[in-house]
Amino acid sequence: MSRSGRHDLFALTEEQTLVQAAARQFAADEARPAARASDEVGEFPETLLRRAWELGLAKSAAAVEPMDQPAVLNAVALDEIAHGDAALAVALAGALGFARAVATQGTEAQCERHLAAFQSDTPVFAAVVTRDAGWFCGQGRATRARRAGNGWRIEGAKALVPLAARCDRLLVTAETDEGVRGFIVETKSPYLRIEPAKGTLGMRALQMADIVFDRVEVTDDDLLPGAMRRVIDASRIALTVVLGGLARAVYDYTLPYVKERVAHGEPIGRKQAIAFRLADMHIAANAIRWTGLRAAAELDSNLKGARTARLAQRYAADHALKIADEGVQLFGGYGFIRDYPLEMWYRNARSLSVLDGLIGV
């Protein structure tokens, strides 16, 4: 977003506009048409994942040299991709979050070891995982890392990790005697176990699963030296913009319908009660988008944006779900059947509203 003057504070740069246009075209032509089938079978087509990778976002995120507003650039792209398929946006954001965290906070050796794969034409599956398993039922399995010889031993579990079975590397947060630290963990460790979820309400194509760390050993070379605060903020911004893209999809799909659906002799969109509900949907969807972009801009400016990121994510979680619910209701009985995407978007919004700490920008 340009900082050249007060009146164009929220204007996108030329590069951001080009990325936005490419992501929007991909979402409309490829992501949206494949979303229902991916949800039904519980996995993404390989061709779709490869096409998403070809947008080049991960390659840019893995670049060690300074970039102009990388968080804003990724936020703009994820917003557009989520407009087509929020689940696919989350799958891509996992790799973005890992690559960006290592590129900005990792050591030179860590960058050389882990970022080269992101420059290839083959999709790389990775995730940032901060949410401990068991958090939803009060039986937390806190993830801790303790000194063990010349390295660390990690024990605990992380919940609902997207594409867990396909990830070959993770950025894991763990409690230590020095506070919360981040560790790069390769999933080939024999002491790492994946426990598939017993089915999820939404985001089915992500094949979310819990990851159990049973005394997984890592070295000091796997310890990310940077602070985890920035990683957590980036995760919350990513969730915000993904929810924003989904919310816009619901609104954009609902508006033409209420203009054409006739009841009692006139389109229902002309009824004041319906018009007010649509106005509220439009306001909230735009608020989600702009709060997400503001939080991303603060992250890029190295401002203390933890409060902005958290507020943006909570607002997005609450209001995207309300928008999805309104979409189902305004479609009446059609909102509940699979011939229309409203019920899928509602399930996805509900699932995203409880996720935190799994992706990034």
C-alpha cells in the first residue's frame, strides 16, 4: 500500500495490483470450480495445487533479500484465492508462513537448508503450528522443549494441522525455560506421529490432523533465533484475510440472487429488511478486508501490531460466520442443499473461526 500521500494510503502498488489480478483470475477460473469436488472427496487435485504454486507467492516469501511489503502482498493474494476456495488459500498460506518466518528470522544456515525447495516448481507442504492439542476440551497436551545434551527434546501435540500428512517440515512453537521458542522440525522423525482427525465440519480438503511429538530431538541449528510474536501475528493476519475472501464470496453470490428472487410480486432485495441485512454484510466484509490489510502493513513496518492482528482476527472470525449464516438464510431452502455453495461456505467459516496459529503471510 502506497505511503506517498494521505489520500492514497490504501492504494495498492503496481506489483501488488498485478499479483491481485493474477490471484483473482486463478480463483475464478480454477479454484472456485474445483472447490465443491475437493470438499466432497476430501482432498485437492494435484493439478490445482501445482497451479496455485505457479502463482509464485511461496517463491517470493522464501526470498531472503528485502521485499517491499511482503505481508501486504501475500495478504492481497490470499484474500483473492479465498474468494474462490478458502481451503486452498489455507493450504498455500501454510507454506507462505513457514517460508517467510525462516527467511526473515532464520539463520543463514537455516535459510540455505530449508528455503531452496521453495524456489522449485514442485509444491512444498509446510506449516506453522502453535495451537496445542486438547485446547478445546480443557485437556491440553502442552508442547514443551527441554534441553537434551547438545540439542532439544520436544514433547506434546499440536491440533488440526492442515495437510499434516503431506508436510515435510514444520515450524513448531514450544514452551522452554526461556519462554516460547520456535523450532524447525522435519516430519520424517520416527518420534513424530500423525493422528488424523475423525472428520471435520468444514475445510475437508485440508485433511487436518493432530501431530504428536514423542521426544522428538532437534539440534540448536533447528532453533529459530527470532521472536515468535511476529510469527503468531502473521498467522492471525493470514486467517483474517482468508475469512475476508470467504465473506466477500458469500456476499457477491447472494447479492444477484436477492435481486432476481421474486416473492409476493417483487424481488426480495427490494424489501427493506433484506436490503439492510445485505448492507450489514457488505460493511462487515469490507471491514474484515481493511483491518487485515492494516495489520499486514503494520507487520511490514515492524510496528508493534500484536493488538491490531488479534483484533482483526477476532472480528473476522465473528463476522465472517455471521455473513455466511446470512447467506444461507437469504437463500432459504436452497442454502441447505449441495447444489449451491452456501452450506459449504458456512461450514468453512465455522471451521476457520476456531483455527489460530497454523498459517502465515
